[in-house]
Amino acid sequence: MISKRICLSLIVLLGLISLPERAIAQNDWENEQVTEINKEAPTSTMYYDDQSQNVELLNGEWDFNWYANPADVPEYSEIKFEHKIQVPGAWQMQGFGIPIYRNTKYPFEVNPPHIKGKYGNPVGIYKHTFSVENCEDKIMYLRFESVSSAFYLWVNDQKVGYSQDSWSPAEFNITNYLQEGENTVRLQVFRWSDGSYLEDQDGWRMSGIFRNVFLVSKPEVHIRDYFVTTPLKADNSAGFNLKVDLLNASKTALKKQKWGYSLTDKDGKTVASSEEKFSQDDLSDTWDIEILENIENVQLWSNEKPNLYKLHFYLKKKNEITDEFYANVGFREITISDKKELLLNGKPIILKGVNVVEHDPIYGKHIPRKRMENTVKLLKQNNINTVRTAHYPADPYFYKLCDEYGILVVDEANVESHGMKYGEKSLAKKENWRKAHVERMEAMVERDKNHPCVIMWSFGNEAGNGETMAHMNKRTKEIDPTRPTHYHFADDPSDYDVYGGGIWKFGKEHAFGRYQSVDDMIYLGKSDLDKPYLLNEFAHAMGNAVGNLQEYVDAFEKYPELIGGCIWDWSDQGITKGLNGYFGHEIKAPEKAHAECLKPSGEYFWGYGGDFDDGPNNGRFCMNGIMFADLTETPKTVEVKKAYQDISFKLKNTEEGIVEINNKFLFTNLSKFDIIWQLLENGEIFKNGKLEVNLPPLKTGEFQINNWPSEFEKGKEYILQLKAKTKKDEKWAKANHVIAWEELILQEADFTLTSVENEGEVGIEKDSEESVTISFSGGSLVFDKTKGEIVQLTKDNKTIIDGGFTLSFARANIDNDKVNKIRDLWNWLNLHNLETNILNFKLVLDDNKARVIIEKELKAPNREVGFITTEVFIISGNGVIDVDLQVDFTGRNNPFTLPRIGYEVKLNKGLTESTWYGKGPGSSYIDRKTGMQMGIYSANVDEHFVNYPSPQENGNKSEVRWLSVYDSDERGLSAKSNQALNFSLRRYTTRQLNQAKHPFELKENPFIILNIDFEHGPLGNGSVGTMPMKKYYAKINPEGYKLRIEWK
């Protein structure tokens, strides 16, 4: 391998000699044929820190200068370093240049391989000194895990080489450039290069040294690489096939030296070992050692049970170890069945995944280990079994964690050229760009080939298609024939093992897109595909999103060839920024600022495209996570956890309390978990207990609940809730962590509105052309006749309603509301700007009740269509208000969906507390409510608010049987209906949420906003993708709506 790369480098150099003068003058960083100079061939990761005596971590403070363009960089002798910078780290996050957020378009002029544009091509010059002692008879390597986008390397003012490919290691043999004692390393890093044309990934464009820098000291005879494969056998044994690449720079024969290895299990027991002498008498500089063993009673690795063995391989001379490495080995096998299922150790697995983009709100493209560790734990806690590394190989430490915790990885090459489109200009169709594509694939596969967590290789993302992808596939199979390959283009050619998109979308043939609808997935599931299908991007989680996720999972589980999907994406790509630095791009925020970003009144916020003088940009399209930027949970997270769980519960017999439990785990018996149950009566715990469940993987069983009630009281709602909890502490969660749950309605709620005891007297205090004041026992309310609504209500000298009880059909736009048909409909109706025309206002006193009948027309200016509404308010002597609402649309047909139908109520600013019986404790919507549980919950107004980085509709509670809003003295109102309600409580109006671009733009009002909705529209996945499912549309009920308001 080493000698092959050296020969290739010589060919490149010899070829350059014969090129014309114009070509010789071409910059290396603007020449797609020059991808490296003097760089070592890619190898596996064999160290992650500086704990080994032969590895020194060069991270820390380096000298640094920043220049706007390569032409501005002076001769090195003239450079005076003026700044310090932390390595690793993006220089934009440390005050040099600006971060730029782009999706598909390049941040420079499109003219490959050249770089020119608004931002020039900034250059960072790095310098660092280190000491080397006793380096005689040593081979010294300098390894950069990630540098973006291209760089030259000097050691002691001698030019060593050049590298590009921002997300793969660059390793150089610097032995001949070192001296005893102090040494200096210098880098010239280009923000962009011709390689940047292959790095057009959706995200923040940053530059610098992003990952670890290692100085590695090796003996002249040393280990360069290794590859382990573990073919499984039918007798519960597995092959242990190890190939080790060695390098001999000593120019001497090795027959007096030894090599050896040991393989131990998790208990430290040795299951295989050997030590042998070298037999070679020749002076070859490279050769391989191959070991073929069979391991009996092997403990397999899986995402459920990540059993790891410890491999120790070493070289000896005179009975002293001269070189060695330790590595984790997982015995597992990935295959594809005749049904086109993806099999993990022979069992069909569904990939319940997310796309993880490397981003940190404080450090940018440098990912601290603490964040990686938190990520893996949170993935496990939320039933996410798969990560697609979008859209390039992740930090090597991340794979180590995935091996240890049990996360499956779809490993993606650093290849995306979306800005070149997919036609004839696509770089995938250009032969002169083939070398760069293939080398990037090779670098990833070589680096990560020994990680059991990696189950699939991806060619990249949105890079077009052509014969180049066939070459990438061929090279991948040459290195590693044990894993399937994957890409999302379905034609021209489809030279890979697993589809990642395409074929069918929006009900028609489609070659490359993702974000298919549920109906599209069902169609594909019935289509007898020739390969497994992984929907590698779906459920675009931008803002308040992730509707109808359960239906996607249902399709994955029903059709074998639909092997799962990866949600876009894991966490928002926001950058933490202080309000005092809003104008400009200065980025200096402490980690403690995260908490401030979670509230609108905080001193910090999460910025997105355009917040850093980065223009043009793609705005908030980078805020797509199911987690906030700091990995704080969102309501989306809870939905994902529920939909992705591996246990299901069904009610088989209501009278006898028999439940059916389906164990969807592949390798885990449910005896590992405590299965507890509780019976709710009108939201309160009525009975509870525990089930003893011993259920093997992939089995279904029926279980009887003890102490089951003989009957259920009429008029009350009964719900059975079951939960599976961890019995003991896991590596990723404490004991009693809920990994699955379900609630089963045994007897539905009775929504009948019973008659009101009409105590007290109703009267008219004041009546004028503009308003009427109606009194009742202990209070009064005011109707504004010009608006046709209640504007004030006072009870026991306490103002409750303070400003309006207004019909509402609009919600603040969520990011998903941009789907064309919905956006066009709602813009056409102009729901945020409806004007009221009172058609009739009538007040009748009868039977000690006041009956107010209001007919009105609501439509926007210059619109011929709108709504005709009839409201009947019946005010009893005790102040109870019953509302009957009838809504009709004045156009030819009712709108196919509306944002909401309900009331927006302005309350006294002191009414900040709430209690409700319904879904909770977090927010839920008609198509995103499976993750929330029925119960009685309490929260204050600020706890309801979900502070999305771009304000929008949030905080709704669904399936509400009743709700109360009150002050610190528990005085306020309660509401219920003859149907389940939706409600939200916040400090901001719908109009404010709709107009604000950032949370800090929201200003608190002198009142509290309560939204009570009879209908509330779906969330869907429309920021990228399809319309919401029709069954969730909010439509006008021709039978009308009822609401009862009572006072506390």
C-alpha cells in the first residue's frame, strides 16, 4: 500500500514536468488533479489521544495570522505573528473572518476548479513549536485528523507536502525534516480550494484545523495498518481474520524479531493468541501478516448488545515490545436477504436513524468530546439506533463511542457537489474529477473499516451520478467486500447495494429525491424492489415539525425491503451569539450562554444564516434538529423516541385485562426490563402494578394484569398505561429509564355538557351603540358591539378577560407551512388580516340568562371570500358562559385545511398558571401527539413556550378534556367542550410570533394570550417534502362547536 502511493506520487510529479508552462503555473489548490503531495496512504485510526508513549497531542494554543487572500500572504521571513488561536478550532469562531451558511449554492463563483468571489479566498497561517528527543532510529509522522479546506505543511521551514479533503486525515512522514530539540511546524490553510467543489454540504462554511493533531513516533519496523473481518458461522462461532500491514525502514532482515497478538473478551479472558518469529530474510519495505482463527461461543456485537473484544497486536525485538496497538473488535455480520431485508447477524433490522451533522454552537466545526459523548447517550436514550454521518466522515472518536454504546453508522464520504446540479455539468460525470471522488471514498473506508458500528458505506450526498460512482463502488469493494454500499440516485448507474432515495416521489417516477411521503413509501414497499431501500433523509425537522412520524415507521415495519430511514436531522445548527453583538459577526460566547438561548428574554440567542453579515445565505434552513443546538430536548425528540421504540402493546381483552406485548428487539429478552402498568380514571392514577414478562426477541405474548377491575364506572374515562423501564443502570442511562410505553383507552371520555345550575341573577348594567355590559353573580362582562366579541370580564373584583375573546383562524406560520399548496391557500385567504363586519348583534334576556347572538363576516381586504360566523353566548346567573359557534365559508368550497378554528383570549397578565387534563407534559398536535401521555398536568406560561430559534406557532396541548388558567391565588377561568380541545398559553400574540425573526424581537404584552382551539392543523414535514396527511387536516365542522367557560 505504501509503495503504491509513492509510485503514484512519482507519476504525478513526472507528469507535471511534461505539462505546458500554463499548467505548471496553476495553483495546487485550484487543480483537481493535485489532491495531495507527499502524503501517506490512508490507514485505520489506531489512536485517539496521547496516552500512548509514542503519541504526542499537539493541540493547544498556536500562533496565527489571517489574510483575506493568498496574494496578501507575505514571504514567511516577513511574517510577524500577531494572534493566538486554539487548535483544534474553526478560525471563524475565534474572531477571524465570518461563518457563512449556505445550503446548495457555493459561497464563491462557480468555475471549477478556480476560486473567486465576494469573499476572496482567506488564508490562515499557523505556527507551533514542539520538542523531540531521542529521535534516532525513529520514524516520525505528523497526522492532522481534519483541516479545511486545503493546506501546505512546512517543518523547520522545509516544505513537506500538501493536502485537501477537509474531513479525512492527512498524515506526513516528517522524519527527514526534524532535529533534536525544538522544532517548528507551519501550515498555510486555504479557506477554499478546488476540493471545496466537492464539499458543498448544507451547513456552515468554516475553515481551520478542526480535529486533533498528533505527532507519532514509531520504530523503523512498525505497524502501519490492520483490517479485521469476522464472518459468522452456523455453530455459534465466528472467524477472526486479521491482516496487519508492516513497514520496514531499517533496511535489515527481520528474522530475529517477533510478532504476536492476543484477543480477550469483556471479562479479560484470552480467547485467541499467538507469538511467532518473522521468517523473512529479504529486505522488503512492506509486507502483510495474516491471521485466520475461529472463535467458539462468540459474543456477537449489535446495537442492542455491543459486545467488544480487545485486540492487542505487537512487535518484539530482544523480548521487548517495540511497537503495538490496542483495538476493539466486534463480531458481527451485515448481509442482505432474498427478501431484500438488511440483516444484522442474520436478523432483519430496521434502521431507526437520524442524520448527524458535526456542529457545535460554541466551537462550530470543532466538536468537543463531551458533545460527542452526550450525543451517543442521547441517541440511545431516545431509541435511535442509526446515524448517517451527514455528509462526511465524523470525528474518529465518535466511531469509538458508537462501537462501545451500540450505534449503527451509515458512513458517508466527503463528496457533495450540489451546486453543480445533476446534469452534464455535474462533477460526477467529469473524468478529470474522478480521482478526487475515489480518493475521498478510499480515505473514509480505510480509516473506518475496523469499526463494527459501521454497517454501510455511502458515496456521499447530492453529488449527481455517473460512472464515477461505479468507480467509487469498485474501489470500496476492493478494500472491504463485507459491507453494502449506498447512494440516493436510483439510475445512471445504480451501482451500489442499497437505495437511498429516488425511484418514486410525489406519485411519479423520480431518480434522486428523498423526503418521500408515506404513500410513496407504501408504493415502494409493494414494488418488488431489487435492493433494500433506506430513506436516508425524511421528516425534515425544521422548527415545530415532525408530523406523522409513526406512519413512516409503520411502513418500515410492514414492508421488508423498506429497511428504515434517517430523520433530517439531529440538532439545530445554530451559533450562540450575544445580543450586544447582534450587528456584526463577532462570536464570543461562553458555554453557560446555552441556558439563555432557551428563553426569549435571554442575553444570548442561536443565530442562523444572515446573522453574521454572511450574504447571500439560506437563513434558518440550518435549524432542522430534533434537538436544540445545545442538545436540549424538544417536543420533537419525545415523538421520535416513542415512534422508534422496540416494544409494542395492544389490548386483547378489556374485560379480563389481557394485553399483547410484541418484542421487536432482535437480541434482547424483555426480562431485562420492568414492565409496569397504571390505570387512569379521568386522568388520575386509579390502580397500578407490575407485569412479570419473559419474552424472547421477535416474539409476541399475552399477559394478564392482576387486580383488574370488574367493571368501569359510567361517565368516566379509563386509560391503561404500560411502560418498560431499565432494571439497572446502563452505560447510557440510569435505572428506571423508560424505553417504551403505550396507553390504551379502555373507556372513552364522556364529553356531554350537563345543564348549569343557574344561581344568581343576570342583568344589563350598561347598553350603548358601542358596547353592552352584562352583570352576573359576583361579576360582569363587556361585549364590544363594533368588534362582536367579549373585551372584558370581571369576577369578584378581579379582571379575568382583558382585551378580547376573538375568533381565530390563523396561527403563526411554522416552517412547514411553506408547502406550496398550504402557503398559497393561506396567503390567498390572508388569515392574519381578517377584518370584521358585524351583520347582526342581538341581546335577549330570558329565564335568568342573557343570550347574545352575533353574526359577522370575516374576510381580508380585497378578498371576495372569507367566513360567515354565528356565535351564541349564553350567560347564566352564576357567570358560566356557554358558546355555540357556527362557521361557514363564503367561497364555493371549504378550504381543504385551516391553521386553526378557535378563540384567542387576552387574559389579565397575572393569570400565568395552568392545569389541564389531556396530552402532556410537552406540546402536541394532531399529527405529533403519540409521544405525549394523557394525564393531569400543571405548567406556568413560560413553561408552555417552546423557544424555537425562529419564532412560530408552539406550545399547543392536544386531546384536552378540560383546562384551567389562574393566578397565584388560584383565581381565573376553566374551559371544556363537547369534544377534545387544543390550547396554548403564552405572552405573545399570534401576530407577534408571525412577524419576529428571532426570539429577542418578541416583546411581552400587558396581558397573557390563551388560545382555545376546536380544530388545529397538522405540522407535517413540508419545509422539505410533502403535504401533511389528509386525515389530519383541520376542516370546518358543519355541525358547529360548543365551549363552556367557568370562573374560579
